[in-house]
Amino acid sequence: MTNADVSVSALASRWNGESHTDDLDGPVHWVDFGAPHGDDRAPVLLVHGLGGSHLNWVRIAPALTDDRHVVAIDLPGFGLTPGAGRRTTVQANARLLGRFIDEVLGRPAVLVGNSMGGMVSALLAAKRPELVTGLCLVDPSLPLVHRHQDPLVAAQFALFSLPFLSNTYLERNQRRYSAEEQVRRTLALCFADRTRIDPDVFEADIVLAEHRATLPGVHSEFLGAARSLVRVLARGRTYAAHLRSIARPVLLVHGQQDRLVPFAAAEATAAANARWDTLFLAGVGHVPQLEVPDLVLERLVPWLDGIRRA
């Protein structure tokens, strides 16, 4: 794939995704990966993480359409959804996710959220359980066990809390590194094994990064989300209580080599929520759905079937 092979608005078309945009106090881009005929199950709504997009799901979304309607959303400030003056905090995006389910999907959904998208999905499931039939959390942002934090990641998020320095840092990196190098560095942080990076996903991510580099306000939108995420994690007991309050079926998937959300945090959260199902993946990083999609599908598909039978 090259820049000439695909338009920005059709990045997911290689994986049979069809782009749509709806107005929810501003444009919201989402991708419809399709649905089986006569489908009566709750749709699956895929929710990306900080700095991510609908492309984070292209290695598992097509396989899920055999049994369910599957869509992926770009949250405001990410992917192909501009902030458009809206707040990009995790709380604001949880509210927007609820509106998307209400006004676009029109029926409750199973949420599958990665990283920040896991936090956004969990906050919605705790606040508005009538919109959520099940919740799969894929390396979600979780209450941290501080002694296990990666020093580089901890330092970076500490920098994000400093308004002037964080903006300068992001602007400098955009000038210093090409879109390809920025994508390469991000994936290196998110994957435990870089040889598992799919070339097509890599090239699509570059096309999207080049497009986003031309947009105004992307740094402030990113930082608004990052700072709100850190604030939620700083109130770890409150956030942990939200997680315990979720009354819907939950599957927690976590890579044991995740540098962004330490595996110790997943173990502690699983211990505090014994009724949750879990899938812990040795030698896998922060984005199992991209790094080992077959292993994720092997557990996710029967878990989704179990929600219908319950």
C-alpha cells in the first residue's frame, strides 16, 4: 500500500470496512465492517486507545462479522474525527460513545476497548449499563501498581501534565521525525515482538499520520485526553470502584509484556473482579488485537457467543 493506493477516508477498505460520518455536535467518523444476514445479536463496537484509530482493529474486525454487526469508532481528536471544539477527555468521550450507541447504532452494544478505549468503555458501562451488553477490555488503562511502571512511560505521562513543555515536546517530535518514523516508534512501544507488525497496517498508519500532521489542534486534543486519563488513574480507588460496579459480562485480555499498562495492574484488577473472564498472553505487548489477532479471536469469539446464550 502507498499513499496513492488509498484515500484517507477509505483506509479501512482493504479490510472490507466502509467509512461513515455522523454529526454528534460535530463530525464522528466510524467504520462499518459488515454484518451477517438476519443478525439479531448486539453489535460489537470497537474503541481505540490514546493516539489510536479505527485501524487498531482491522486485524480482528473482519473475522467477527461472521456472527455480528461490527463497527469501529474514531473518538473526537483521533483518527478521522476532529475535536471540532469538543472536549477530548475520557469522560467526554464516554458520553459521546453513549450518544453513538443511542443515535447511530440504535441498540445496546458489546464494547471492545483497548488502552484508553478500555477506560472510556468501562466508564460508560458503569454509568449507563443499559447501553452495554458486554465489555471486552484489551490491555485497558487500569489502576496502576506503581513499582511496576516502565520508567520511560511514567516520565512521558508526567511530561504530558506540563502544559507548555508537553506542547513543545509534541511539536518538536513532529518536526524531528517523519510520519513513518513516528509510527515505527509508537508500534515499537506497543508491540513485544516487532516482527509481528503487519506491513499493511503499518503503511495505513503512516497515511493516517501524514494526514493528521496537516490538521490544526491535534496536539492539544491529544493532551486533553492524556491528562484526563492520568487524572482518572490518580484517583485509583474511585476508578477501581467503577470497575467493580460493572454488572455486565467482562473479558479482560492483557499482554504480559505490556510496557504501557503493566501486567501487574491487570493481575490486581482481575483479583479484585473474580467474576470476570481473563485471557493473559505471554510474550505479547499493549495491542494483542494487532500483535496476535488469532489468539485474541480464539477466545473472544466464544466469549461473545456466551453473552448471547446467557
